[in-house]
Amino acid sequence: MKYNLALIGFGNVGQALAQILRDQRANLARQFGADFKIVAVCDLLKGSVCDPNGLDPATLFEAVTGTGKLETIVAPHHGWDALRTIAESGADVVVELSYTDLKTGEPALTHLRAALNAGKHVVTTNKGPIALHYAELKKIAETKGVEIGAEGTVMSGTPSMRLGVELLAAAGITRLQGIINGTTNYILTQMEAGMTYADALKAAQAKGYAEADPAGDVEGYDAAGKAVILANLLMGAALTMNDVERIGITGLTPQDISTAAANGERWKLIGKVEKAKGQVTASVRPTRLPITHPLASVGGATNALTFTTDLLGEVTLIGPGAGRLETGYAVLGDLLAIHRRFGK
């Protein structure tokens, strides 16, 4: 089964997907019977290119790592904006990888609406539209008979969404709690090693874990968006960002860290979603965990999520919560899930 892909956004994740398809396309076709062909790429800064016959992933990758511009690629079409790319590229699947906005969900929301209304599957790693407008997008997808893939919105390539939706749903998930922001986990790990908050933040920024304006991570907005996604997609809730009780890590001091350590505990920024008496609640807050707790041992930028279930008790998933290739793999996982459902 052949699938034409249009990529909206060609930053680290889009380039990682191109790299994966460059190296693995033939093997994916042989192993899974799915042939994924990139026919269009549109990026706000790098330009756009479209060839209905397919674009060589290696050529795409070389163009942006060389000149930084897609217009250097020989192809029938250049200069299309995102909406024209979605409408006219002949794509079966639109992979939406533009920047995240947790206040409006734009511009990704407009892109996803256009793709779904045109009867195209969508895959996105963009938290904004999934956290803020998933119910609307899901309704359009169901009406049009297409799929929304959003694995990469929570724990990058670590399959937290698929584990919850496909494998643990029948076990009766009652609570989700975890480390779902790698930046803050790295900062807290460094503070426990003796750094001040300010120095730990600088170290996180130097490694590329934290943005120049780190508020989205350290004030808990990123984790809150992920908590909303977990609540709505895995527990059938209809929460908004305003429903999440949110406290970041900026108020923690070295004294707080050392006091916890002296009591055999460790601070973690924990996102929690819980269902009780038919109500789903969500929170993000710094939490002191016993050293023996499964989440307490997760250090650095690693993510972890514990599923509490009626039938299996607790199941903890640990893995990378960010990263170029890791998030590119999340996109691939969603593409293969679409193939399993529709590639008959």
C-alpha cells in the first residue's frame, strides 16, 4: 500500500522523518507492506517544494543541511503555502510539525482542520491543537473516515499513547502519573547534584533542553498540555488547560532539595490525571517521592509514566520524552498504525 505524505514544517522532527525514510523505506515496504513517499514539504523559513512523483528524502535532508532552502530542489512546484500544499499536493497523509502554541493551537489547528476536511489522515507531534481542540478534530476525522495520529505529543517516541489506547484500555485505567517534561527533570537532577536553580537552567539551555524563554517548561505549561492530552485521549475526558492545577519548579530551592534527600525523598515535577466517581481531574506540581518509588529513579531528561489499572495494578513506562530521531520515530509509529487500520 502506497501513502503520499505532505510535511508541514521541516525542522528537527521533519528532517528526522526524512532521514528514517531515507534509510528504512525499502525495509518498511518489505516488512509491513507500507510504502511511504514524501510528495511535498512546506516550511515557514525553509520554503516549500512539491513533486507528485515523490521527493527523495536524502535530497530533502541535504538541501536543508546545506543551503537551508527547499527551493534549490528541482521539482514541478515551489512557493506554496501550507494550505495550498495540503489541498493540491496529492497527499494521503498530512504530517503537521509546525511550532506549538498552547494558547490557540495555531497555525497547526488550521492545517489539521483543512487536512481532515479534505479527507486526509493527519499525524502530528504538535501539542497545541490536540490539547486544545481534540474533540472537534476527532469529530471531523470520524465524519470523514480518517485517522488522527498524536503519539509524539506526550512522550516523543516512547509509546505512551498507544500503550494506553490499545493495550491497557481494557485493564481499566484509573490514574496516570509521571515525569512528562524532560527539561524540568534534568534541572531537578542537576539541583540534587548541587547546582542552584539558575545554574541548572543555564546547563539545560546549553544542552538544548530548555528554550531561551523557559517558562513553558519550568512553569509547568508543557506538562499541563500533556496532562490534558492524556486525560482526553486515554480517559475520555473533556478537560482544558484551565482545568489543570499547575505549579512549576521555579519556587524550589537547594534547601528544599537537600531536605527531601535527608528524608529519603526526591523532588519530581509530576503530571497526574485521575478518575474517581466518574470525574477526571488533572494536576502538575512538584512532588516529593520516596527514593523507592519507580518514578524517583528516573533522572536527566528521561520521561516516565505510571498507569494505575484495575486489572494489572501499576505499569510504568520509561523512555526518551524528546529528541530528534525519537520524535521522528513517533511519527513513523503513527503512520504504521494508519496502515494497519486502513491498508487493506
